[in-house]
Amino acid sequence: MTDGQETLLKRLLAERREAHRRYNEALSLLDRAIQSAPDLPAAPPAYDEALLPKVNDTWQILGEGRSAADVTAVLQQQMAFNAAVVEHLNRNVAAHRDAQLALERALPALSAGFDALVTFESRLVQFLQTITPLADTHYREIDDAVAQLRSLTDVAQRTAMLAKRAVERRPSLSTASSAEPAHPAAPAGPDEFQYVGFEDRFRGSEEVIRARLKDYLPYFADQSSVLDIGCGRGEFLDLLRQQGISGQGLDLNPEMVEVCRSRGLHATAGDALSYLRGLPDESLGGVIAVQVIEHLQPAYLSQLLALAFDKVRPGGRVILETINPSCWVAFFESFVRDLTHVKPIHPDTLQYLLQANGFSTVEIVYRSPIAPDGRLRKVRPLPEHFGDAAPDQLTELVSSFNSNVDCLNDRMFSYQDFAAIATKP
């Protein structure tokens, strides 16, 4: 990939990230703007006409047979006022009745209209939320293609670098025939020396890793030519050698390969797909990759599983150990700590992928349980919590609390790793 292509690619990816950010921000604003229907009355208050007949009957306070000349000025004024009140009430009673009927018809329609508006806004947000997963599927395809393009470019660059090193280290003509043949290089990763130090600090000492990997030896007891992908410092290769099982290591990091070779182990610096493609079918007794597949793009992993099935002999096994993402501690304290991790893989997903590639038997083995002091603690039941004398509410509270603790421990503080052990029929 040229500098110009790399610059264009970075600009396009930056524009995509910015467009995605603006979309998510707008969607959040729209989500917060969803209205709630107002609390409208079911019907308007009824117009009270109960006293209207009485007003019409009693407004003439002088009675019949009396002359207006007998009425004092005050009574005449009261008489005029009463007449105006009665006339006003009688003239407006019909309008009040019509207004009440109109409100009775309008309120249900208005309430239904608000409900429909709220429903529309909610469904609009739901529709917009479906756009993100749809776009993400296209983004993943683009990301995989970009990753593969960069991988090919990095392979070419590192091959050239190793070729240059080989020339610089080339022995004299008298010893050239005994020189080890060159191997294809691997895609570039973190600085080799830095990552060896990272492995030493966070993955564990060689003694700890050897003790963990011993559990996998019985699966290859009757096999030969076992390939260790991501062999690292060569702990499992050394265990195979001690059992008389021939093994070959493969690692992206040339510095780790040099560590293996310095110990007399067979190891190659190279890319797994390229290496497997160069092997005859059914030439391997088994394949093991410990804490490797979480570093791979999904498309790369799919090709790796298909090739592993082709290259392993019938009865051979493929063992893939990775971080258990369903364990809260493993995901947040192990997976996200390593900058080279790409995607967590659920046990069910890995089991299905292996079965889909032809492995008839796939066993999931969980490993590295969280220590008891790292799990949530339950309430220790006391006599006053249970029994005839205990309050029912207290008994229910203690039981529910402990049941919830068990549920959280099973989901969040279970096993940090798991291995999928697949057998080729």
C-alpha cells in the first residue's frame, strides 16, 4: 500500500467515524425528545343548570299587582340587575350545552392523537436504531478487507526485512549448505521486544504456563507432527519434546521464534494461513493455539479453521484456548488489557464454527476458575434466618440474596478461559 493510498484510507476511515459519531449524537437527541401524552380529563365538567328555573321564577322580587311607582330607586335598580342576570343565563345556556358536547367529542380524539404521536416517535427511534447494526455489518466487511490488505502489505514489508537480515547474516560459502532455509514472515505487530516483555509481565512465568499447558498433552499422546500456532516462548513445544512427540512452532513475532530456536525447538516466523496452505493435506497429528484466536479477524479465523480441518489427520485434534468473554473479570481484566486483541469469541460460537467446518466432536473445557476470594460472598445463614421462629420476610430476603449472588458469580466470576477441543472424524 503506497503512502498516498494509506493517506486516502485514513481520511475515509476518519470521515466514516465522524459520520457515525454525528449519527449517534442525533439519534440520542431524538431519543431524549420523545414526548409523553398529556394527562387529559376523560370529559369536561358538566354545566350546572339546576338553579336556572329558580332564577327565572324569583327574579321579580316585587310580585304581581304592585306598581312600579311604589318601588324605591334601590328596588328599581335591583329589579334591573335581576332581569339582566336572568336574561344572560337564559341566552347562554344553549351555548354552554353545545360547548360541553363539543368537549366531550374532542377530548377522546385529542387523547388518541397524542397517543398516536408518542407511538410514532417511539417507532421512529426504533427504526433508526436498526440502521446502526445494518451499517455495522458493512463496516465489518470493510474492516476485514482493510485488515487483509494491510496484512498482505505488512507480509511483503517484513519479508523484505527478513531477506535483508538473511543477507547480512549469510554464512561463508563453506558453510552455506548447512544454513537453515528462510521462512515466510508474519504480519507486523507490536514492537517485538515490547511484546515479549508484555507476555512476561501479564501472561505469567514460564513455570506457570508450563503447568497450565500440561493438561493438553494427553490429547496428543498418540500423535506426531503437532503444530503450535502462536508458540510464544515455546513452553508447549518443550512439553511435547519431553513426551517424545514431534512438534513445530509458528509465531508472528520473530523475536519469540529466536527464543524457541535458542532452546533447540523447531519454530518458524510466519503467518498461519500461509504456513498451513503450504502443508500437504492430513499431514499434521494436531493443531494447538493457546490465547491466539482472540487476535484474529473473523474472516481470518474462518479460513484458519477450514485449513486446520484439511491438514489434520483423521483422529487428530485441534485445541483452541481463548479468553472466556462471558466471565466479567476475564473480559475487563484480560481481554481489554491487550492492545492486540481483536474480538472476543463466545464458547458457543467457537463450538459451532468448528462443527460447521467438519469436526464432529467438539468439547468445551472451562479453565482458570476465579479464586473464591475474588467471587461475591453470600450471607451466612443463621438460626434466626430460617425455621419456625424466623420471620417469613427475613427468610425470603436471605434466600433471594444468596440466590442472586450465585447467579452473578456464575455469569461474572466463573472461568477466565476456555478451550474448544475438536476431533477430526
